[in-house]
Amino acid sequence: MKHHFGDLLDRTYGHWNIVPNVERHQYHQDDWAQVQNSVSIATIYGNDLNWKKIGFLSKLEELTLHQPNKEQLDFVSTLWRLKRLRITHARPKTIDFISRLQNVEELVLEYVSGFESVEPIGELKNLRALHIENVRRVTDFSGLGRTQELRYLSIYGTLDWAQPIESFDFLSELKKLEYFNLGFVRSLAKTPALEALARLKNLKKIFIPDNIFTLLDYALLEIDLPGTEGSIFPPFEKSKSSLDPNGEWFDLLGKKAGRIKNTSPKAKEKCEAHSKAYAEAKQNAHKLLGK
């Protein structure tokens, strides 16, 4: 799937200063030979001329690499002043070059699908905001647990591909995390998958799809994160289908829970049974959390 160039970053709580995707091209030049020393934001394409000139920009704080070549990816490790970095449409075998950028506070990786390990990101001691989208060879995100200053984390797949995640236990190390967002992902974790998330104390907002975890996971979040935006999960909700615009459905909470049309004679019975199952899950969550 080709990148949408939309801005998926939630800027509500001020975690992001990086320019929105749609504005990135304003900071691009086909030829960087005459670049002004005052430039602080730059967007580099893989076929740009004289792009190495950015290495002499003492005020450069933000860089977008769009469809970069290998030489450009290797070169970025020398730009130690960078505070904000976005890389889109690249296939590096590793992202080791990132680990040298110790001043980076905001990192966006979109459609960077050649590498398998996120360990180099864990080396970024000042990283505060991270958005990862469509990194197809990664399933193990445990390396992110070392980003002790991280406040914002979002992990996305795409409309046509769900990002697999082996475990969410690494979240227990992110004590300062304030924002957590999952989109188009597939959990490979054992139940309960989200206990580590539920136990974080500084969360302000979460966005968790209502169809990829068990009822116990949603119950854990609802019970242990009462003041966090996005932590309430109704056992069922009404919705409409584009295939049947005149009809309404009840979408049931939880993985493989499915849906039922509101006109079905079994709709009330099924919704009541699911509400009861969720109530039982909450009781189990209370026990698990020691409450």
C-alpha cells in the first residue's frame, strides 16, 4: 500500500513539533548547492543533488528523508544535532545508524520495511515521541523498553496489512509514557496482553482498537486506568455498514466477538450475554490487579 501522506500524529498534548506530513515538501530543494546556513528544517529525496551540504548546516534540527538511498541513510548518523527525524519509504537492512543520534527527541518511521530489530531506537536516551508505521519485518518491539524518556508511542500497520506484535510487556519499562496508540495491528501476545499497559501511571490518552484483544485485556484497562482518555470500552456498540446503509448492527467488544444485526431476533439475547461475559472479565481483572 502506498503511503497516504496524512498526519497520523496526535498533537493534542504537545508531544510533537515535527512538521505535518503534508507540509514536508515545503522544505525540499532539488539542488542543495546554494542552501542557506539558516535552514533548520530540510526534506531530502533520494535523487537530490548536493544533498551532503546539509552536513554543514549548524542550525539543522529537523530532517525528513523521503525514499532515501543507502548513502543518505548512512550519512544521517553524522548529523548529531538533529532533534526531529522522519524517514519514509526506505528498506535498510538495519537502522543502526539511528543509535548515534543522541539528541533526537522525535522519530517517525513510515514504510521503512527492510530492518528486523528496533534495538537501535532503544539507544536514543532523549527520545520523547515515536511513531512507527508499516515496518513489515518487525514483530519484536521489546527493544523500545529502553527508551526511558518516551512520552508518546504509536504503532501502526496499514489498511491492507496488520502489524504483528509479539508482546506488549516492554511497556512496563516506559514509566513516563503519556500517550499510546495502536492502529491496524495484530496481537501475538498471550492473554493478558495489556497488563503492563494497564499498570502505567502517567497515561493521559490511549487508543486501542476494540476487536484485537480479549475481554480480560479491555477490562484491565478500564479498571486500572479510570482517568485515562480512551480507557472505557462498552461491551457492544451500534454501527452502520456501508454495505447496508439503512441497517444498524451491534459490534461486540473483543477479538473474534463479531457483530449482530439489530433486527435479529437474537440481538438482545446476544448483547446481554456479552455484557455478562464482560462483567465477569472485570471481576477477573480486579483479582489479577489485586483490587
